[in-house]
Amino acid sequence: MQLENNNIRRIVEQALREDIGLGDITSEATIPEDKSSRASIAVKENCIISGIDISQLVYSIIDPDLSFRKKVENGSMISKNSEIVFLEGKTKNILLGERVALNFLQRLSGVATLTHKFVHAVSNTKAKITDTRKTTPGLRFLEKAAVVDGGGVNHRFGLDNMILIKDNHITAIGGVKNAINEISKSLHQKKINVPIEIEVESLEQLEEVMLIGNVNRIMLDNFSIDDMRTAVLMITGKYEVEASGGINLENVREIAETGVDFISVGALTHSFNSIDISLEVLT
């Protein structure tokens, strides 16, 4: 993740404006201007850390002179009660950035930790765990980076990254054949070279796609385990295969063992639990 990316800086600056408003009136009323402190950020549960660089950016915007010493890197597996950051500088500034820094850390570490659980569940299979576009509005870049920190891979970032022909496209254009033909024609006319994926909802629809071709990946949407195994045998490695729909930690292993290449899990970025992380002023 490129911290010099202007979009990331804007996200952090907006979060600070939202939290600070006209100023931290509590700290201004209680803490002397020249007071300096040491502080520690620690995790309260086992987790995979993500967002450590974002929390550092929070403090660099607030006070470039404040010392931010990270003890871990993104993607690290951390044990309960471990210190991950040591801070030293003006007390007011440490407290000014506390909530925003922790908000990013807690949420992104939650995404990374849930992703890691899915990745671990499919270990020793060829299946890769991938995310979706079901992200928090405005935070997609950060959440997708957290998926990578957890060991997953990214699906398309936005609508312009790849072709994904879904059921609504197929219905709107009058069938699978029309959808694929129109996509192929459009890409040729516009001289665009992007991967093409198509979603299928039945073995019959899959047969139709196999006859037409001109795709790179086939998404099996809400297939039963038996139908998924049959589909993988039908495709026989000709196209990449992605499983999607109704996937959880209880069934993901069985899905992976059908031989699919990718398993897309919307829950990674819409149903994660934030990690309990706190900041404590030491002196």
C-alpha cells in the first residue's frame, strides 16, 4: 500500500476532521501545553495486524515530531496483550490522534484476522480466498489491503478492472450467448484488454458458456457441493473456476476440496469483528 497515495491521505485527513472538529476541548482544559508523555498501543486478543502504517500516518499528520515506533509489521500474527506501537511526544497530540488511529487499526486488523481464518481453513488445497466489492464506502483500498495482510488475494477493485457478467447482465441482454458476444464486440471496438469472468447459476448455464467460450474465469454462484464437483470436472482446467455465495468458515473447506481455484467471500469486508486494541498513556 502506497502511503503517498493522495486518496489514502484524504481518507485519514477526513477522519481527523470528523473526530477533532474545532479541537479536543477536554485535553485543552486539563493538560499543559508543554506536557510530554510515553504511550503504548496494545492488542487485547490474538489477531493479524493491519493498518499499522495508517495509524502512523494519522500521527505524522497531527505532529511530525512525535515519535511513533512500531513493534510489528502488517500481516504479523500477534498474541493477546502484545504491544504493537510505542509513542513518545506531546501528550495532547498523542490523545488527539488516539481514536482515529485505533479505529483504523481495529477495523483493518479485523478484516485481516477474518481473512486469515478462511485462508487457514483451506490450507493444503489450491483454492485462494478472495474478497468482493462489498466494502465500506470510501475505505475499499484500505480494506482490500487488509485482505492481503490476512493472506487473501484481491478480486477486482472496481467496475473498470475486469469484465464480470452477472445474472442481471444476462437477463437484461437476453441470455448468455448475447452477453458474451456483446462483451467481446465491445472490447474489440474499444481495444480494451481485461479479463472476462461470467457468473453461472446452473450446470445447464455452464454447458452453454462452455460451448461459447471467450471467457477467462467462470463463477459458480450458489452451487451445491455435488454440482460444484461436477462443474469443476466439466471445465477440466480450461478456465479458472471461482466459487461464490453462502460461504462461511463451516463449509469453506469442503468447497475448496471440490477443486475450485478461487473462493470469493463477501464476509471478509462486511461481517468482520473489529479487534480490541487500546492506547494507554504510561507517564
